[in-house]
Amino acid sequence: MNDQARAAAERIFAAAAELGTTRQEAILVTRAVHAVKKGRPTEVALTDTPQHRRRKLAHVVGCALWDPALDADEVLAAVTTAGRTVPRERQPSVAA
């Protein structure tokens, strides 16, 4: 995986944060858009709420995956790897 793919992954995660979505959502959308690029079907809806956060995120992902200077497989690997290296957000426990 190269630095350009890592930079694309960071742009995807930054867009997700700006849109108010989680890193898991960014990974899901990236996998879905990658499947579309490779000609495979996906059951992930790329339109969701009236704010169209998922559609906007899919646009950012698509720009990275269709960039001729980048390898789409490396970008997908960078996104999934970065998603695994970040600790999961802990849910506050409810004290009874």
C-alpha cells in the first residue's frame, strides 16, 4: 500500500467525519463503491436520508477509486486497514 492510497483513505475518513458519519460507514460505502467499480452487485443503498450523507460520501469515494493515478484495490486496502487500526468508540455504560 502506498502513500497516495493512504492519503485517499484519510480524505475519505475526513469527508465521513465532516458529513457526520462513522468510520464504519465510510468503510461500508468504500466497499460498495469498489464493488460497483469492479462490476459486482452491492446491496448497500448509496442514498439514505434527506441530507444524502451516504451519497455525498460515495462521491468522495468514487473520485478516489476512479482516479487514474491511484489503484482502487490499494485505496480499499488502505481504508479497511485504517478502519481496523483505530480503536472502537466505547459506548458509555449505563449505571443502574
